[in-house]
Amino acid sequence: MAKPLLDIKEAHVISLASKLWSGREIASHLGCCESTLRRRFAAAIKQGRDKGTSRLRDRQMEAALDGQPTMLVWLGKQYLGQSDKLDTTAKVTREASSLDMAELERYRLAMSQADVPALPMTKGVSQNVTIDVEALPSADPASPGLSSN
């Protein structure tokens, strides 16, 4: 004898899916297994999810148009191909040829301690780092990193 069908209303499934609940969450809430839910209500789930995502997109657009900076940036990245541009060039205040080994070591130490996150080398992504060699702390020229060969 076949198991009786649960009385699940399609409108209820659409409502839960429009809140972007997962299939597992909807099935658990309704007291059925996820495969049953998907078999009987695949179209209703899709309809609900489409409704939920379009409603969410509308709210995001409203927030952006109301001037919320974070949402403006995020939507620009998602839909307009915009990205953050960070300049990763290093600016040295003296010519490298005029630096002695101790100054070069101080520069190397400063670069290694600079608050610069490691960024992947991606086209169009750079970060600006300025180090004033004159202001660098002194370093022991015998320290590892540079040799005087």
C-alpha cells in the first residue's frame, strides 16, 4: 500500500522558496523528504526563488539609489564590471645606486614589515607603497637578506 500524500499547498512552497530557504529547509519545515519536495514542487520552488531574488535585487537597487555607498560599489562590481584599483608601485626617495648595503637592508626590512597585504598579481590591481629611505630605522648590515658580494 502506497504512503498517503502529504497535504502540501503549492502556495506555501512558493512562499518559503521566495524567502530563499534551501530545499532541505523547506522539506524539513513541511515534514517531507527533499526528493519528494523537488519531484512534486520543482516549478513552485523555481517560481518562489525567482520571486525572492528579484525582490532582493529591487531592495538592493533601492538602497543603492538612496545613496548607500557599499551597495553602490557592490552593484557596480556585479553589473558594470567595475573593480578596485590599487597601485602597488614602490616609491624610493633616493636613487638605489646611491644606497650602501646597510640602507638597502633597511629598505628590505621596511618593505617586509610594511602593512601591505599580499595581493595576487592580477591585471589592473596594484597598491601604492611609499617608503622614505631617510626615515628607515638602522639595520645591522650583517643581517640576513642582502650580501655585499
